[in-house]
Amino acid sequence: MSRIRHIRLIFVFNLMIAVMLGTGLALWTPDLPRAELEQRYLANPADLVEVAGTTLHMRDRGRRDAPAVILIHGFGSSLHTWSAWQDRMAGSRRVISFDLPGFGLSPPDATGNYSDARVSQIVLGIMDRLDLKQADLIGNSIGGRIAFTFAAAHPERVRKLVLVSPDGYESPGFTYGQPPDVPMLAQAVRFWLPKPLLRLSLGMAYADPTVMSDQIVSRYHDLIRAPGVREALFDRMRQTVLVPPETLLANVRAPTLLLWGEEDAVIPAANAGSYARALRDAQTVLLPRMGHVPQEEGPARSLAPVEAFLAT
């Protein structure tokens, strides 16, 4: 190899390395300081509480003497997904929402355990802390799975159950009895999370992506960058082991409302039939022109059947 060609190869190689490093630095998405996030998203310092050996971000709103409802959000989300519902319901109910450990402003679980059994323990801890003998439970996506798991294990503590496009049945990447494989490329989110990429991912949850405002995308982008959240996100995925839900659902005594956006591109509305057959007392409401998070996409329209169901 001639000296000139050798020098050219070294130059090209160094240029490629420089481009790769420059791209990596441009996309690098570091954690945000917790104090900065609390200033933006913590309504009251008293909303940070200790429950079942870990710290939770929890909002307890409405009349203390009114019937209680507990709201459980989905994967990668936060209690903010329920803000519109919580505001509307607080006039007649006591409404409790919280960030699951390792999401939103709840730090990673101090135990390192992200199983459904552990989250059920946390829900029980919330109820005991607030001296709630019984409550209505509402869960969206994995929050729905957590809600029916809790209702099956503690039927005496659940008056009514609302499952909003719940997770639970196996799907591509999630097979009963074994944790999912987490692709290495997906794990790059721990270091790189460009906002346009996040917007594209979040868009799957909406039938009408225009509902997904810059404010909503910025909130998701900010909160996923809370210290420890991205690592906890993958810990939760690696610890998720689905079981056929029929046995759990058969143990649910609470009357149940299945609420589903007809255009859900994350978990198909066709799953509602499987849940309805497995539950002893269930009714189904399908919402036209809505996706996976109807509580965000159409708060008033999606809440109406929930309020009617809880009122009976």
C-alpha cells in the first residue's frame, strides 16, 4: 500500500469515527436534574409519599368523605395521563392517582422489584395509608393488568373495576411464562432519545395524532429523563412475565367496565371479547375515533360512560 493511500484510509477512518461520535453527541439525551423536574411537574411537595418501602408521586384530590377511585397509568406514562378525568371527577369523588415506581416523578422502586405482585402490594399500601377499606379501580394498558390482578387477589377491597384498553393477553414479543427479549437497539433509549423519535412512538397511542400537542410530547420527554427512570423502564420489561389472564379474571368479583378505543393500534379492541367472556360481570363500551389513551384523546366523551357505570 502506498504511503498516500495509507494516509487517505486513515483520514477516511478518522472522519467516519468523528461523524459517528458527532451523531452520538448530537442525539445524546442525558437525565434532567430531579429538582428541575419537580419544579415543573410537582404540584405539591406533600405529593411525594412513602408507601410499601418506596417513594411515590401521588395526587389525592376531591372530597375525603366521598367514594374513592384509584387511577393506574400505563407503561412509560405518568399520573398526568389522568389529569382531565381527575379534575372532572374530584367534584363528587375522592380521586387518587400515582406514578408507578420508576415512572414520572416516582423514583425507581427501592426494592428493585417491578412484578405485578409488587405493584399490587403498593396499591394495597396506598389504600391502607389513606384508610380506604374499599375503592373503585381504573387502569389503562399495563395499569389495567395491574388493576385486575389486584382485584383478583383482594376482591374485598375493590367495589368496581374499569379496564381501559388493558394489557394482559400475549402479543408479539410477549409470550406467556417468559420475560420478553429486549432488543439492544431499544436499550439505546437509555442514552439517546430524540424528541421526534418519541413523538413518532407516542403517535401510535392516538387515533388522531393532532391531539398530541407539543406540551404533551415535552412532558413525556422530560419525565422519561428523570434520574433512573430509563433503567427502571427496562428492568420492568425484563421482569414482566405474563400468565394466561383467564384464571385471574375468573377471581374478579367486582362489576367491570371494559372501555376501548375502536382505533387502538397498541392493543386491539377485539381483545375486549376475550375479557368479557372471562369476567363474571362485565360490560363493554367501544369508543369510535379513539385510540389507546381515550382519557387523553377525548376526556369528556370517554369519561361519560365511566361516571355512569360508577354511579350505579
